[in-house]
Amino acid sequence: MAGGHDEDLMPEDNSGYKLSQPKQSLAEYQKMDENDESLKRYKESLGLGGGNDLSDPNDPRVCIIHSLSMESPGREPVVIDLSTPGSLEDLKKHPFTIKEGAKFTMKAQFKVQHEILSGLHYVQTVKRGKIRIPGGKTSEMIGSYAPNTDKNPIYTKTFAEEEAPSGMLARGNYNAVSRFVDDDGKTHLEFEWSFDIAKDW
């Protein structure tokens, strides 16, 4: 993706969400004193509770975003499959429709591998034409995670409920750019997509 989005797509703030211990390798975390209850609870909070590591040695990615879905009461979820080849290219070409004034929540499913992922955020900006709309930036903390295991093969994060704008002036096409970025500033996925605000579904 072009670098013009960089400033817009950095998290607003990640205070209070950094790892409470210095970032270490997986092996170092596993060697932490098992007799220390506070360290044991800390490791469990990261998901280091046992199970077989599912990390793929042939895939260097630390965080793999599988899907992003939109759920609205009384409707089937709209699922954006981000793992299928070509799916990112199709997103912007095929906008989906949101009814004006509808309440909805976004949900992400992802996998972590190889190392502890610290302070993952979902950041999104929404524009109409070339102008960012008022309140058009979302920055949501997802959290810190250990690599997935066969006991917990996928992580799911449900974001705060949102409400689509309403009224004749709100209807139309919107373009969004979304980024999954950690507290080291590393971007794990960035993609563009679009949606229409309409009078009805």
C-alpha cells in the first residue's frame, strides 16, 4: 500500500496495553519461573497455557488475518474473507451495503505464530471522495497474544458497536482503508474497501 495513509492509520494511543514484562522470545517466556504465581498468571493471559504450537515454519508472518465480518441484528453476517488469493483486490471493486442508521459490529478472526504479538490494533479511516468524514477514524485495541495452539487454533475479536449515519445527505459511497498494526509500528495487513450507505439493505 502507498505510504500516504501512514499517519492516518497509526493507533491513537496504546498506553496501558503494552506487555507488562519486557518483550522476549517464546522460549524465554516458557522458561519463566513456573513457581511464581504472578508470572504464571501473566503467561496464561497471553495464551501460553500449553498445547501444540501451530506456527507454520514456511510462513514468516507473525499475524495472519483470516477474516473481517460485519454483524447487524436480524441479518446474516457479511464476511470479508481475507485469506483467499485475490480477495483484497476484489474488496474495493465490490462495495457492500449498510442500511442508514443501522447498528452493527465488526469482528476479526486471526492467527498468531512464531512469537508473542504485542499490542495489536485495528485502525480504520473512512473517506467520501477524497475527504475524511467527521469521526471517520477508528482506532481499536485488539490486544497481545501468544502463538495459536491446537487448544486454541484461532483468535476472535469483536469490536465496539457502531451506528451507520442516516439521512439523505449520508447516503452514498464511502471508501475505507484498514490496517492491523502492532505497538512496534509493524503493519500486519492493510487493505482498501468500500461500502454504500443506502435507505434500505
